[in-house]
Amino acid sequence: MNRKILNIGDKFGGWIILEQLQEKKNGYILYKVKCLCGTEMIHAGHYIRSLKSPFCRSCSAKKRIPKGKENKFFKHGASMKDNPLRNTNKVWVVMKQRCNNINSRDYKNYGGRGINYCEKWETFEGFVDDMGKCPKGLSLDRINNDGNYEKNNCRWSTRTQQNNNRRDNTIFMIENVRVTRTEIQNKLNWTRDMYRRRFEKYGPEWIVNEYKMCHS
């Protein structure tokens, strides 16, 4: 399993990375870190990134952090049931999990491939400032699947648009027009399994002819 390497000087909450250690714990890379108060500790990389505890337990660092919205860890309340930004907050949380949490089922396709998010999106406020509220029925989509989560590479897309933009989507050039496998499936009312079986049995030319007949 890929482990995301943290760099010396990286900051996560109140922690700053001082040193990567040689030994590991349960397969996880260990780091020497320092809290805002100066306390040094050893933590696994995934624990530091998760921000489950952004400061050491015994220090007084929290007392020296600005209160309210001046505090980067300010609780925006967007996860509350009646908050209009609740769905947007869910999207933001999933994005961070994909990039940071090696226990996430999606990590191998995101953080495991080096996909990250811009520094501004470390906070929910920064994410909303760039992307706004998530429109109903849409989800966050990266335009370039090999690029990071950032304003210039993200958009709110429908499920169909996202499926057409998948890395594993097959592309056909039909009469000089780019057509994806997903578009062919939708046009012919095929499931992905139906497409696979017919592709294996008849080949790509037959698939293209079926699409042309339906499209004409």
C-alpha cells in the first residue's frame, strides 16, 4: 500500500513536521513533530494528516489561538442538519479523505496517485469561497483527472458528465467526433456489463455501427 510521505516543515493543525523516523508502527511511517507550544512528540503520518487531535493534549496552545473565524480551526457548523451548506461540507470532507486518509477505499485513486488539494481548500471557508454552494444533483469533478483539486481544475458536474470524464472511459472517434463508452451505453440503453459482453463478442466496429444506426 502506498504511504503518503510528509515533508519536513509541513504543517497540519498545530503540528509541524521535524523529522521522518526510520522505524514504523503497524506499517505506518512515523514522524517527530512539534506542537505550537514547543512540545515534541512522535505520531504516524496518517494520524497527523487526519487532524483528529491538532494539538498535543497537555499544552496550552489552544488558549493562544484566536477565537471565532480568525481561528483556522473555527467550527463553521456546516455539518449540522439544518445548515444549507451541509451537502457542500460533505463534498469537502470526502475530497480531503480521498487525498489524506490511507484507510479510505478511494485513497489509492487519489492520494495514492499523488492527487492533493490546494492550500486554500484546507479550510471549508476557502473551498466555499472558490466553488460556492454545491448545486442540487451535482458533485465535485476534476477536469483533468491527473490534476489536483483546485479552482481552475474543478467544476460541479452531473453523474453523466463525471462518468464521461473517468480515467478508464474508452474513447471512440466516430465521424471525427469524440464519443465515450458511457455516451454509447446511454444512447443504446446498455449497462456497463452489456457493453462489455457485446464488445468482447462483436468487437469495436460492431459497437460503432450500432451507435451510428441509433444516432442517425
